Amino acid sequence: MNDARTGKFAAKYLDPGSRMGEILFGLIMTLTFTLGAGMVIQDEGRAGAREMLIAILGCNLAWGVIDGIFYVLGRIFERGRMLRLRLKARAAGSSEQARALVADELDELLWRVTDDGTRRSLYDTIVQRMRSDPMPLNRVRKDDILGGLAAGWLVFACSFPAVLPFFFIDDPQLAVRVSNVLLLALLFFVGYRFAKDTMARPWLTGALFLFVGIVLVAATIALGG
């Protein structure tokens, strides 16, 4: 997860919020296993630890594949939504109606950084392009596939810190504790790093991520997950 090439690959195809979400999801999935693994390891020792490692890797790999597929479907859906807006703009009875459709879509994003005249001019240009340019096909694109791979890889990579202690520590119980500490520390780090992209307080955000992660894991375990 800290490999520079991995980071560059994910950063190329996923925005910071998406990367944060994938990492957070992967860490919580992994913590769900490791925080509830003490009893299994206590009963079955090294054999139980080995089974847990296989379960962690297998579960995060499966969810990484699922998450990658969801990412691709989400991209297709979002483009389809914009194509539907283009069709509505073309079918509108007047430019005013078409501009209102575009405004409904973009006003929330732009009203804080533009004035009414600027938005009106921009929306008129968008309507003109929507009506004149040919309708593209909504196909799966190369960037969709690579973005899905990046999303799946981030989820799967979050299992690596959990399994590393078992390769260097002979005592399974101690290895589980070290694994849990590493994952909790990474939860804090994700929150701390996320705060730098959102102008929030890093230490407070890191602590909040840590707390929310623990609560989500506890709820997952309590519900049988």
C-alpha cells in the first residue's frame, strides 16, 4: 500500500476521495477478521493463524474484485446520466428550458465560485455543444478498467499489513495483536492524510477515523459479519 508505483497508479485513475474510501474499506474489512481472530488462534494455534491469513487474503481479494466491478459500473452509470441530460437538452422546447436543465445539474457545484452572468454564458455554451455534437456511445473505456483495477488493488493491498507480523513473529497471539495495532495505526494515518486534502484538523480527523473504524468493525462483528 505504501509502494510508490502503486500510489502513482491509483492516483492516476482515482481521485483522492475514492482512494481514501477504498483504503478505508479494505482496512475495516481486514480488521473485522483480525479483531475477532484471537479466539480461533487460541484454540487452533498456528493452524488457526494460517487459516486466518488465507481468509484475510481471500476475502479482500474477492471484495477487491467486486469493488472494481462496481467502480466500472458506476462510471458507466455516471456517463449514462450525463447522456440522458444531453437528450433532455436536445428535446427541450427552447434554449431557456435547456439551460435550466443544465443549471439544475451544475448550479450546486458552481454558484459559490461564479456570478449569474458567468454561469449563464457557460450554460449557453454547454447547451450549444450538447445540441451540435454527435451523441457518443456509452461503452466501457480503458480508463474504466484501469480505475477498477486500481480500486480493487487498494482493497486487496490493505490485507498485507495484517499478514506481515505472522511471517516474523512465532507467537500467533502476539502476531494478532501487532497486526491489529498496525491496522489501527493505518486507520489513523488515512484520516490524518485525508485531512490535508480537506483543510480539516489532521490529528482530530485521524482520531475520528480511528474511532469510526473501530465502531464499524464492532458493529460488523456483533451482526455476525
